[in-house]
Amino acid sequence: MKLYEFCERMERIAPRSMAMDFDNVGLLITPDHDEIKKVLVALDLTSGVAEEAVSGGYDLVLTHHPIFWDPVKSFSIEDPETAAAYRLIRNGIGHFAAHTNLDACKGGVNDVLAALLHLTDVRPLPPENLGRVGSLPEECSFEAFAAFCEQVFHTRGRFVGDPKKTIRTVAVIGGSGGSDVKDVYDAGCDAFVTGEMKHSQALTAEHFGLNCCVLGHYETEFPVLKPLINRLQDGNNDVQYDLTQSGSTPLYCL
């Protein structure tokens, strides 16, 4: 596959027009060759992922999170902001990112989360339409729902609200969704599942009586990667897409 063909395929899956204004998506590092045969897929471009790409002979790294949020004034293998990009560039490997456009698109991060939680009647969460709102198959206590979420995402969460509250309508935003608490409340949701939430945002949710499951940024975004690989592989057998073996959350529980 030619590089432009890969970019066109990603544009069909997660159009750039769906990305938020602040975002940095698309082809961020151009490889030194035009033929794409191996793509490594990860949530973040870390030094470990870059080294995996080099040792595995990959042509391109596809991530959810972009690099270069701020202007780069110098490149160094010692600088955590540029070390991974430095390694890719030295080895002629490209980098492509699909971030908030992958959150918002059909079959993206939040559709995957809604499916994992068995939500029905799934619809975009206004006004930004990044998140999703849906209904549980049956109403249950928040305590039971929270335990189910921990099982689904293989993690230990932190929670806001009354454990005994009955819930049915749920909003999901993978990653950092705490700033959307008011939008979730305005959408008439009983519960909100996201990855990160500030203390002040949790207080806002508590004020509104909105129950929240905070399950980890990595844990709520990583599930999209395998479905993304499946979509990229569909109808194209000349490119090898591999899920990273080195990417992981930097946060853990003892």
C-alpha cells in the first residue's frame, strides 16, 4: 500500500473534519519511503513503542494520542517530549495520529465503549458529539454497574455518587471526559463513564447528583485499537497491522 492510500483509508474511518480545533491529527512524521507494509498500532508514541517499531521493521506507527502539542524548539533523544519522534525519524519511520476524530467517528472510541457496556439506543452526546449516550438493557444499582465496569475494563475505578441509586441512562467518554459533566447531566443521564476527572469536576457531578465511574485514561481508550486494526485489515491483506506489545498505562495499583 502506498502512503497516500493509508492516509485516505484513515480519512474514511476518522475524518479530520471531526477533530476538535485544538487537536493535532493526521500524518505527523512522514516516513522516508512511500511503500507501507507494516504498521504498529498503539495508544501513545512512547520510547518503548518507537523502539518496538525500529526493531520490528515497521514503516509507520499509528497512535490515538498525537505528539507535538506545543512548538518543538529542539530534538533530543534525552528529552521525553521528542525522544520517540527522534528515534522514528532517525530510522525513516512515519507517525500517524487519529485523536478526537477517532473519539467522535462511527465505530470509534466511544462507540466501542458503548458496545462493551451493552448500551442500546446509542446516540451522540451533545453539543460536541464526541461522547455517546445509551441505555442499559435493564436498570440496576450504581453499585452493581460500577462493579460491572471494573470487570469490563480490567481495572479498579473511583466513583462519584450514591451506590444505591438506580441507573438506566449512561454517557461514555473515553479518556479525559471530566469537563463534560454538565453536558452529561443536561442530557438526562443517570451515570457517566470516563477515564479521568478532576476533583472540582467530581464535586460538580456530586452537586448535580450524577453518578460517575472514573476508570483510567488508558483503560477507557485502549479497547478501540483492536477494532481499528480489524477495520484497517478488512479488504487489504498487503499490509500487516500489529498491536503494540510494549504500550501500557504508566499508572498502576499496588
